[in-house]
Amino acid sequence: MDAVLHLVEVVMASPWLYVLLFAVVAADSVFPVFPGETVVITAGAYAVAQESPHALVLIPVTMAAALSGDLIAHHVGRGAGPVTRLLRARRAGDKLLTWAENGLNTRGGALIVTARFIPGGRTATSIASGMIRYPRPLFAGFALLAATAWALYNVGIGMAGGLLFRERPLLGVVLGIALALVLSWLIERIRSGRETRSRVLQSTTS
């Protein structure tokens, strides 16, 4: 355990941390196997526990990384023309893309912002927005809002955990990750509930 703690402290104090954080968070938007939230929350906790990294640098770097990753995922979706046509030719795929198109056209901003807090959800939403040719300027604006909220939240809960467990920052990291998971679960439950109610309402009025 001491070896792990020492390794984390060395990484958090390294000037290369910001480069690592940017790469992981941006990649997480395209490939959700990367631990974007974990890295940001850990950095937030150590920003309080050992004053390195610096929060005033950490927040804008996290925002820029999240926005860059979402724009890359959107661009990937725009370049997936053959895949889009293949999905459109199949009933299930066409239904999925139609759902994404309707959702983004009717509540694009809310969907893009809330999806950023759901691991995997942000990837699917960003790529789908590109596949259906959602206007790039609109997507970029909503993605910036989402990235800002996501960065402030994850750095914030990391710093809160660092304040509570200043002498044992890894406990603060665990608390922050737990809170992030709970929020993701709540957002997904609310989103799923709204979709279910919407489908029921449509079926009763049709």
C-alpha cells in the first residue's frame, strides 16, 4: 500500500501530470475504457492534500481535454458514413439512429450535457451526433458547457475528498469516485424513466 501511495504521489507531483490527464480524459471520450473520472478525481484530491497539481491549472486542462475528446468522437461519427448507411439498412440500426436523431433534435443540449456524466453514454451520444450530422457549431457549444460542468464537478468532488482526508488522500479519492458513480447511476435512472414515460404517453395518444 505504501508503494502505491508513493507512486501516486510521484505522478501527482510530476509536471507531466497535465499531459497524462489530458490524454486520458480525451481518450475516455472516444474509448470509455480509459479511467477519465478516476484520474481527474485523484488529481483534485491531491491538489488539496499536497498542493500539487494546482487546481487553477487542473480545471482548464480537464475542460479542454473533455471538450477535445467529445469533438473527436463527433468527428469519428461524421466519418462513419458506410457504417451509418449499413445501420440505416437494418431495422434495429435505423430505429437506434432515429431515436438518437429525435433526441438530439428535440433536446440536444440536455442530452449532450447529461450524457457527459455517464461513462459510455458520452461516447455513444457524441458519435451518434456525428453520424446523424448534428450541426457542428451547436454540438461544440453544448459540448463546451458539458465539459465545463463535468470538469468542475469531478475536480470539485476530488478536492472535497482531499479536504476530508487530507492525511490520507487515497480515501478522498475513493469517496470521490463513489460519489461520481452514484451521480452517473442517478442520471441514467432519471433519463431511462423519462424515456419510459415518453413512450407510454406516445402509445396512449397514438
